[in-house]
Amino acid sequence: MSDRTGASPTRRGVIKGGSAMLAGGVLAGCTGNGAQSGANNGSSTDSTTSNGGSYTVGMAPMGDVSFEGAPESLFVVFSQYADMAVALGHGDAVNTIYSPELSGDVMGSYCARLDGVSPDWKGLSDPLADGLSKEKLYELDSDVHFLDPAYVSTQQNWKRADIDEIATNVGPWFGNFYSGTHDEPPKSYREKYQYYSLWDLFGKVARVLRERDRYRTLERMHSNVLSTIRSKLPPKEERPTAVRVTLNDDNSAFYTYHLNRPGYWLADTRPLGARDAFAQQEWSSLWGEVGYEAMLEADPDVILHLWSMSSKHDIDEVRERITSKPAGRDLTAIRNDRLYPSGMRYQGPIMNLFQLEMTAKQLYPEQFGDWPDYTSGDPYPEIPADEQLFDRQKLAAIIDGTA
């Protein structure tokens, strides 16, 4: 093992091409900025070599990352990668996650409907709680860091040399943050950056964990869900207006998010094609902020409240806070009882399947069946078998490796 100095040999022989590319400032694995990738696109063809079963997986911005075996300890910040690990049967390898209680609440709500699938994230540490630190990464000693080095470069006290040091001495970086919204990455990464869909990213992670067959089975399930949705959507002019929000702490405004823009943060709303009540709004950050009067002016038919599949953002409490304001009481969505709980933007494949089904019911009850009464923090509600968009037992069996 490395002696943790800058001149130490590569840890576990895990990263061969990726850290060298980062150290040289070369971001291989890409087309131009803003390109949308397919699952098999990128700088190189993922491959397995005959040298002791080693293999490489290519993804921007890391370039080609080489592994000698499936990683056994997984550093995770954003929950989509933890979700991917669970879906591929490697959930126990996750050693840290952002906001573990909140993420665990949401994921636990869904997995309560999957026999034998019970990821426990609440006992994990939050790597961003006190700022991302090299000391913490050395302490965790992870085989791979599912985090975008471009994102890491925006964190306090992180320079390119620090990023390279962790890749060389601990384990490689493997992540792509800015595909979430297609926001621009930091300037030093921008020219060669590439954007991927959620399921493209999942395919890359499946290659890292050597679970391509399981991924293909899950991807077919996802494709079937999308086909069902497309076949039942009403004409565009008959679809409701909607907005996804989080009510701020002092009840003065809503943080607002688009529904149909590019990016995997919208992988549960974009396929459903509702009319975004704020479609024409351009925000300087990844979300906007609007007051009650602006919300009433837009007056969406449906309001989807993020994080309310957890107990932290109780949907009944959110409704009470909104109706405490005169403009809130006048909102069409409130008067028609169409304020609904929504899940997480940092969604992986399991969350995505449940959230597609949930949002389909909330937006189009006539086509997909009513969304049941729900109390935040409870398990995902029981859905009649003939109204489910995917088979729970089959999904659990795929995760368990018995399908």
C-alpha cells in the first residue's frame, strides 16, 4: 500500500490512465461541451484486459480509469451513486453519503416495497458536513470516489494537485456532477466536458462494479416504464401546468426548479412532459426563488414538493404553511388538493423508477390511477398491481441477483 506521499506508487494498481490524464491537464473521454452521450460513447471503449482481469472504464472528465478488480469500498457524496450501488447489489460497500438521514428516509420509503432490499444510510457520515477534506478521504481509504473531480475543484482548499494526490494515493475519482442540470463546469474542465443521462451514468458505474448484466436487466425495466408512459400521455395542450418547489424555512418564498430541461436531476419529470409553469424563467443558479405573489401569478395546476418523501419536509406541514398565506390559499393547486410530495433530484435507478410512477399518478390520475393519501416519512404507498408501472418482486429479484 502507498505510504501516502506524493511520490508513492499507485494504490492497489487501481488508477493507471485517469490520474495521469488529470495530472497532465488532459481531459480525455469527451466530445464538445454540451454533447449528450449514449451509454457506450466516450473517449474509449470500456474493456477488460487479459492482465489479471484488469479493465478500464472511460467517462468525462476523468478519461480512462483502470481497475484490477471491482471496488469493495465506495465513497459517495450524492445519493444517485449510492442508489446505483444498491441496485447493483453493492449497497453495503457505500461508506459515506451526503445528508444520510434525509437520503436514507427517501430511499427507505421506496425500498420498503422491495422484499429483502433495505439499505441503511443513516449511520454513515456526511462528507460535506464540515467541508470536503483530504484527511477524511485518507481515513475512509475508499477503492473509488464516486464524485466528479470538476465539482471537487470548486470546494474550499482543493487544487488540482490535491485532486491528483487522492486519485494516486487513495483511489480514483469517478463521477460527473454537471450532467445533473447541464450547467457549465469550472472553466479548466469546460472545453472537454461531456454530459450523460442518468441511465448512461448508471451503465458506467455498472462497468466499474462489473455488473453489466444486472444493469442491462434494469435498463430494460426502465425502458418499459418509459414506453408505458409515452403510450398514455394526453396531448400536450391537455396536460396540466406544474412546478417543482421547496418551501423555504421562513415561509416567504419557494425555491423553484424546472421540469423539462436537460439533465438527470429531471429524469423523473421530463419524460412526463407536463407544462412547466416557469418554463420561460432563466435563473442564475441551478434553481430560482419566487415569492407567493409570483407563484400565484403563475398559478400552476400541480405543485410537486421536493424531499417530501421524507419526514424532514412533511407534506401536511407544508400545506399548512402555504395556506397560512392569503396568496397561498388562492393557489389553484391548493384549492384542488393537488400539492403532492416529490422525492429527490439526486436520484439513481431505484428512485427514478418509483418517482416516475409517483409523478405520473400525480400529474395524470386519469391515465395512471390516483396518487393515494400519503404521510411524509411513511413507506411508499401500496399501489394496486394493475396500476403499477413496474413489478416490485422482479425489481427486488434483480437487486438480489436472483432474477
